[in-house]
Amino acid sequence: MSALAEKLMVTPVDETSGYDTIHELGQQRLMQYGFPDMKTEEWKYTPLRVLEKRAFQDPIEATTALPSWPVDGVVLHFEQGVLTSDPATLPEGVKLSPISPDLLGKKDYDPLYGQREGAFGWLNLAKFKQAWHLEITGDQTVILATTLSKAFEAQVHPRLLIDVAANASLKLIEDQRDQGQGLINIACEINVAEAARVEHVICRQNAESVWIQRTDVDVAKDADYRVSAFDRGGRLTRHDLNVHIKGAGANGEIDGLVLLNDRQHVDWHTEIAHCVGHTNSREAFRFLADGSGVGVLNGRIHIHPDSDDSHSDLNTANLLLSDDARINIKPELEIYSEEVTASHGATIGQLDEGSLFYMRSRGLTEAEGLALLKFGFAAEPMMQIQTPEIREWVLGQLKEVL
């Protein structure tokens, strides 16, 4: 077992929860594979030195005030990874209950998490204390609010399974706010049933905590899954987002925006997998890196055998706003069917001095001109949010930052 695994596994898990077999599987795999290092291809741009230096404490009770949101919906508040909302008060069409050990045990996690590249998935299986099953029917709006207080120095491993029923519609907002300096390691699975619709918006604002998240999405026949992520940076954050399109007529889309500044490192690893034919997907990501910020994007389109008539496009455009900022971009196409269309494009550049000069000639200050140029570049992915109220809310946050 690696030194990092020993540090993170030092706290014993609760063996009275009924999840003994799942915890044991996670522990075994973690001991077998260990954590990734700079020689691990999928982690070569994201070192874990920050975690190695941390001394984690037991969680302490905290209460964080929640913000307001632009739409009415069910609010599920996870304070330091622990659900504080009452599942018994949820309206019809929204059901929240603990995941049964039998349901967790049916899944084959080896092909999902792999070896050391999926170490945080195995760590979550080994250490989670709460695992929730959210079931959606009808037309619903759900807000997952995750907050970490200033005193947060613990490690927590929340787990959530979301089932969206056939023909249902879900607006899902993940509002994630960190003020601490611990570790939160989230595992989320979303199943989008036949002809269901999911609009998923992720807004993340981190401080010094290490924020690791893995989201695995299965999209069934004629279903539609669209995610828009606005990541405002943090000391070290990593999100593995995997969309598996498993039914003909299904569609999957990813739009992302990352803002980076000094001492921040943000890593997004995305995969859209066309498991069958007659499917569509699209991905667009933008990074703005300032100060000494480091951004990583590994975007992968995987078209499986016998997936003819699949169509996909991956595009990323990025801005370096300082001499010390870095952006590492790796678009990938892996295609095993012939009758498909797939493309990718990637650019990294700087702000156009000519455009800035034009704005200053029209009376804007340099700061105003820079803010306007950055907003025009950054807003494009967020314009894809379908619900107008949510779109304006996210763009309002972007204006505040810039």
C-alpha cells in the first residue's frame, strides 16, 4: 500500500452499516493498486503532493448559510458531505432513501474504476458513510447544495445514485462551495431512462480543500442528457465526467468553463462513449488561466464497434492571461466504427491586443476592456444552458468574478 493510501485509510470504516462487502472490495483494490503518480498517464499533469502534506482531522459540526437560487425546487443540503435535509419531507415524484447494499453489490466496479487511475473511486467505496438513492419521476427541479465550512479539515466520501424514470424531466443544479482545507471525494451515478430529459448544471467555488468528483452517466434510448459546468477554481480539484450513450436516438452534451488564478489547479477528465449507433454528442470546454493557475482537460470521444451513424464533436478554446499560467489540453478520438462523423479542435492563445486597443479608443478603461473581452470569451459555453433563469444566474456569477 502506498503512503498516501495508508494516510487516507487510517480511520476505520463503520462495519455496522451493512455495506461490509462493498467497503472490503474498495479496501482490497486500493491496497492492490495504490494511488496514481506522475507516471500514471491519466494523472501525469495532476500531482497529489497537496494531499500528501495534509493532516486530516475528524469532522466537526458546522452550519453554513445557503444562497438563493433562480428556480424553485427540492433542496438537498450536504453539509461537509453529510445530508442535513429530511428525506421524509420531499414532494411526490422525488424519493430519497439509503442505497441498499444489494443494489450497490450488483455493479461490477472493476471495469468502471480500473486500477490506480481510479483510486479515488475505490477510496469512496472503501470509506463512504452515507450512500443515497434519489429517484425522479415527472417534471422535477432538484438542487444539490454541498458546503464545506472554514473549519473543515476532514476527509469525507459522499455517494449518490440518481435514477431518472422513463419520460421524466429533471433540472439538476449542483451548487458546491468550499471554505475549508480538507478532502471531499464524491461518487455520483446518474441513470437517464428511455425518453427522459436531464439538464445538469454544476457551479463550483473552491478554497483550499482538495475536491475530487467522479460522475458516471448512462443515457438510454431517445433520452437527452446535457451538463454545463462553471468551475471557479480551487487549490486542487479534479472531476471525471463519463457519459455513456447506450440507446439509439440518445443525445449527450457537455459544456464547461473554468476560471483559474494563483495557486489553483483544476483537472477535468471527460469521456463521451457511443455504445450503440444512431446517437449524437457534443462537447465544448473553455479555460481562462491567470496568475500561476494550472488547467488540465482530457476530453475523449469513444465510438464503440457496431455504432454506425454516431455523430460527435469536441472543441476546446483556451486563454492564457499571464506568463506563469499553464493549460494542458489532450483531445482524443477513439473510433471503432466506419459510418460515423467525429471531429475535435483545440486552441490556446492570449487576448487580442487589437481588440483591447479598439475598446480603449471608445472610452473604456483597460480594466473594463479586459473584463469585457474575457466575459465575451467565457460566456459562450454557459449560453448553452437551456433554462433562461438558470442561464442568467450563472452568467451573473461570471460577471461578478470578471
